[in-house]
Amino acid sequence: MIARPGDTEQKLDLPPGYTLVALRELGDAFAHACEIAAEAGAGTLVWVRRYDLVEFAVVLEPDEPLTSARRAFFAGMNALADAIAAHCPPEREVTFDWPDAVRFDAGLLGGGRLAWPKDCAEDEVPAWLVFGVILRAAAMAHVPEVQAASGVSLLSEGFEILDTDAIIESFSRHLMTAFDRWKERGFDAIARDYLERLPKKKAGERRGIDVNGDLVVSLSAGAPERSSLLDALANASWYDAQARGPKFG
């Protein structure tokens, strides 16, 4: 565990099979998880202790080629949404923007990212995947009011301060459940859960997630429309790299 000298030891209540790595508030959970993934192995959860963001990343070890293994991203997104929903005030909605942004009552809360070894070919089984999450925990005082109105934070939306850690703990359990569900019922069960939180753009859409993770949308007339998962993950439209956190908008 990497902690600041003088800190009171702070832990997360994670299920068996997880190994916690805690970083100082200036750490980068996603980058650090990618750096240690090969040695640390599956179940390593890297967590940055911050008051303003919920930031963590988990190492996965898939057993199928990269082109289809990326679908683990949807299991991660489902687990994240379920964890938020488990701790949010009643009658509030958690939805997705394709494929990686998380909205809470329509306001942008944060999102997920996915990484894999750069030298892994599409038809090779990757040694690891890293699923990373950043959620806005508290409103930023320096952000203009008009800009801040296009995003939300957990605390401004009625969550308790203790919920920020509890969401990570809940995510770890929901992720295990998601992979068990995938194993028992196939990926279609994961796809259905994800698509239920992805708002439809047109009435009558029939939607599915292809074996490579692409979103395929069909209407009664015309050819199906395909949205590339790989291209979207490279873009991470919800993420502000300069601020290293969720965008406002």
C-alpha cells in the first residue's frame, strides 16, 4: 500500500480475491494499474484517496482474444452503474452515453476507461486488461456556475460522504457478479443490462453488441449502423486529460 506519511490507515472492504493498492491524492489509478498489471495480476485494485473524485482501476486477466475480451468493459460499466444505484437517493436514474460516460439524472458524473498491452495483437489473448473509473465526488469551487451546471457530483446529488468509498466496495462485488452472470448465461446477459441504461435515439431501434464490442443499431428500413468500441475507447469523450477528471458537459 502506498500511503502518505502520517496518514491514518484507510482501507476498503473488498471481497476475497482483490488486492488493494492505495495511492496518494496526486496518484493516477489508471496509469499505475497499467504499469503494475503484468506483475500484480487479476484482482489488483488501485485506489487514489481523493475527496473530490472517486478514482480507481482494477486489473483483469481475460481468457479470450483481445478483439472479444474488450467486452469486459461492459461488465465493468454495469458493475459501476449498479454500485452507484445501490447508494443513490431513491428514484434517481443512472444512464450511459455510448460507450463509456456515466450520467446521473442526465448530468455527467464520470465514466470508465479500458487499457490492454500495446503489443497485443487482436487475435492474441492479452496478459491483462485494466478497467478504470473516475467519478466526480464533490463540486469544484473554482468552476464557473454555468459550466458546473452541465455536470453533477455525488455529494451535490444527495450522496453521503461515506458513499464515495462504499461505491468502490460495492463495485468490486457487482463486478464479480457480472462475470459470474457472463459465465452462466453468456455475454448477451451483460449486453442486455448495459443496453437498458443506454437511451435510445429513435423509436423502434433494435440494438445489440457485436462480438468485438461494437454497438449495432438496426431500424425497420436501411442498413444497420455500427459504432466502434475501439474508436470510442480511444477518444474517451467524457474525460478531460488536462484536468485528469470528468468534463463538464
